Amino acid sequence: MKRVTIGDAVFGDGRLAVIAGPCVVESAAMCLEIASHLKSACASRGLPFVFKASFRKANRSSGRSFAGLPEEQALEALARVKREVQVPVLTDVHEVRDVEPAAAVADVLQIPAYLSRQTALLDAAAKSGRAVNVKKGQFLAPTDMGRVVEKLESAGGTRILLTERGVTFGYGDLIVDMRSLVIMRRLGWPVIYDATHSLQRPGAGAESGGHREFAFPLMRAAVACGIDGLFFEAHPDPEHALSDRATQLPLAEAESFLDEARRVHGAVETARA
């Protein structure tokens, strides 16, 4: 397993690394609050941490959905998190033109699931010099991610993360095939489980619905499969979040979520020893 170093966080060294934060940048103040909370929670548990927040949301269920703050304002909020909280930062890129401004701030560029096969976007992200996290498309088999890895590596990518976030089931639901976590790890790069987007019901109405109550049991199953990192979204008040309100975890539950993940990860490591 290759190791991917992002700031002080290392993925693939046997520890359970964490990527977490709000779905989208709603304000600098909120990002700073969440980043500080999660940094402290992870540090006290010995978990490497990368803060995440989308500086804009291009894929929305409705044209009326919140798509983000003005670009400069959103990126400055992420820059403040990196500077003031002193943690690495991840954000999404949706078009090739997003890569340069996002890479000027973020340590990790994330390719959204719906765009995971977009060659030009993968190529630009790999050439940016930043680490690249690719969400496996809801329409892809885990073996298909081998071609994604080939594209990134051929463009010079040397720090790659692969994330499972569920697969389309019928017209309005996602399911998680835990075999994907095992299969993608055979590609040699660290594999992350997205514990909140996996709970979505994309066809639920004007905005994506979901089942937050499954976050803990599905996370336990994924950690037991031997993942390298855990991805989740958290918000101080999910019911009033501007995006993904049905699946973001309440920030107050982050510690118990991390404790549960650590317990399962520790049990797996003990069983392997």
C-alpha cells in the first residue's frame, strides 16, 4: 500500500485518517468553528485530520439550491482555516478552470463522483501538484477505478486517494457494496469510506434526502473491511444546513462517531496481529 502524506496527515500507514467538515463553505466563521472542533477531536484520539468543504457546488438537485459563496470569498475562508487552524484542506473541483484557484489554497483536490471519469479534469488535478481524492462514481464498478488511477498516474499524479460513496440502486437510492473497499485497495492506493454521502437518496425531491440513522452501522462495517480513512460531513445544525441537510452529522456527535471508528479499527488491528 502506497502512503499519501498531506501536511501532517498520512494515509496508508495503518492508522485511520479522517477527512471531515461541512458540505459547503457557508461562512468563514462556521468553517473555523467546525475545523477547530474536529481538529481537537481527532488530535485527542491520535487520528490524522484533513478539513474538507466545497468552495462551490456545481451539481445541485435544483437550480434553486445553494451553490456556494462568491468564489474568492469561499476560497479565502478555506485559506483562513489552513492558516489559523493549521490543518490541511480539501475542496472539490468541477471544471478544469477550478483547478488553479483551488490548488492555490487547498492541499487536496477532490473529483466529485459524477465527474470521476472526466479525463481533462483528472489530468489537470494531477498536474497541479496537489494530492487528488477521487470519489468513485455511483455508476462505476470498483474495478473501473483502475482506469481512473491510470489517468492520474500518467498525468504525473503521485498522491492519490480513492473514496467509496455508494452505488445507484434503482432510481432513488444508494447502497454500499463493502466489496468495493477491498477491491479498490488492490489498486495500491489508500481507500476512504464516505460515511455520509453513502446515506443519500438522490431522487427524494427538490434536494437529496437520506438516512442519517445508518451512519454508525455502515461506518462500523466499512472500518471492519480495512479502510485507510474515514470521510464524513458535520455541521453545527444539520437541519438548517444549506446543503445535504439530511445526511450531515451533527457536529456534537463527531466525538462519539470517531470513538466508535477507533474501537472497530483497534479490534481489526488486534485480529490481524
